[in-house]
Amino acid sequence: MKRVTEDMILRAIKLAKRRGRTIAISKTANGKGVNIATLDPRTPDGAKRMDAYLTPVQRHYTFSGLGSPEEPNAVNWRLINLPTWRRILVQFQVAVSFVMKGTPFKNTWYRWMGAHIGRNVEIMQLAWLDHFRPELIFIGDNTLLGAYTRVTVHAYEGCGKFRYGLVEIGSHCTIGAGTGIGPIRIEDNVRTLPGTTLSPYMARIRAGSVVGYNPPPVKLPEQEEKPEQVRNGPVPP
């Protein structure tokens, strides 16, 4: 996450200077941003500020101030992410992977893209792993991603603002077909029912949980019930 953020900040500094804009980065979706010009790693002071800002490294960051598309000096948010050659390459790789069946070679293909795929992972046909920054995707061992699953590490919020973050899926998980996943931490032995949308509603799912629709949206691992829970019903998660 640190390497990705440093790379994006450096690219944003160059684009902001070229377009005459003030671009900011924030540790929260609506938090006060820091002018990226003060984080320039090419200067001694900027390098110190960059190191301090990224200590500790957060699970997600937000860029803002890029400008609306119709503004003459707006900065396209895609240009901050990756150089042109890699954007084209990764988009091609994702397009090919979309129609590939869940074979070991498909896992190798995703690793070529930069995603971190564990052992014995099965990613079914028509599942989609984000081309924005595949290296922010981590999938543990013996996990299944059903068909039409969508794993995305970023979201564009309009008016020159976008956020991105880590997607971590643990080991021995079963992700039901059509599950929508954004930046999140999914611990081991989690099961999602088909069509479930996890993000942006959940930042973490505890090990052993079953996540679905209604009711209840989350079924926690079985635990000993207390007397008051028996009288009043289960405590909401």
C-alpha cells in the first residue's frame, strides 16, 4: 500500500504542476486533505513529510482536487494511477481473465497482473478483479470466488475525487456468485451468499461469519448464549 501511494503521489505532483491545480490526499473519505506538493519525495523536506504521512500506512486513501471533467485544467484521475502502457496492459489482462475458467493457469495469470493469489484458489468464469491496482488484492489459500463476483479496490466519486484501498480475502472462504467486494478485510472461513454486496457497508468481516441478505445481514460464529439473550432474542451484530 505504501509503495502504491508513493507512486501515485509522485505522479499527481507532476500532473498538478503541469495543470496548475492543487491536489490533496486524505486518510479518510471526507477528511481534510494534505497538499501533495508538500509531500514531494524528490526534496529532503518533502521526503520527511511523506514518510511521516505514511506512518503508519492506512488501509485506504482519498485523492481530491482533480477538477470536474469540463474544467480546462482538470486532471484525469486515471492518469494518477498508472502510466499509459501499464493501464492498457492490465485492462487487456483483465479482459482475458474475465472469460477464463477457474484453472490453476488463471491464478498464474492474475499473479502476472500483480494480484496476490494463494494456493488452491478457484476463481470462476466471469468473475472480475479490478484492473485499477491488482497489487492491492490479496486472496488466501483454498478460497473460492463464484461467477460474476466483483472485486474492486477503487471508487470514483465524481468532481475530481477518488478513493482506493486494500482488499483482503482470507483462507478457506466461499464467496458466493455475484458478490460485490470493495476495500475490506475478510477473515478466514467466511461465506457470502449469492448476490451479497459487502462494500462500502462493511470494513471487516470476522472469521467464520456468514454474510447474506435479510434477516439477518450477518450471522456471526456460534457462541454460548447468555440468559438475557435467550429471553430477549439474539443481540444484533
